[in-house]
Amino acid sequence: MIHKYESNGYFIVLDVNSGCVHVVDKIIYDMLDYVDDPKQDEVPAALYEQMKDYKREEVDAAYEEIRELQKAGKLFSPD
């Protein structure tokens, strides 16, 4: 489970189960509205449409960062 919020211009994401706190870019902050515990390494096609304010390369890079944090147990960590 994650909790995300903005404070003083910073985009902050807390992974409740691991206790990790992340300061992220706006694209990752926005993407977390559409990504719930990502299971696949490649970007889901629907995500490009949902993130149409960003370039495809930016979406790819942000999704990869989210997946790396998940694989490391620092985001969407299990209960």
C-alpha cells in the first residue's frame, strides 16, 4: 500500500509496508494514479493513453523506475 502527497513543491510517496519514503518526479507521482502494483516489465499500452501529457520515452523511463523500486521491495511491498 502506498500513500502519496505533495508538500512544499515536493512529490512524496510513502510505501506503508516497507516504511520507505520517496521524493519523486511529477511524472512518477502522476503515474501512480494508474499503476497499482505493476506485475509486468513492459509498459501497459493503456498507460500511454492515460499519461498523454508526457512523451512516450518519459513514460517508459518512469515505469521502469517504479518497477525497479518494486523489485527492490521499496514500493508496493507486500504486507
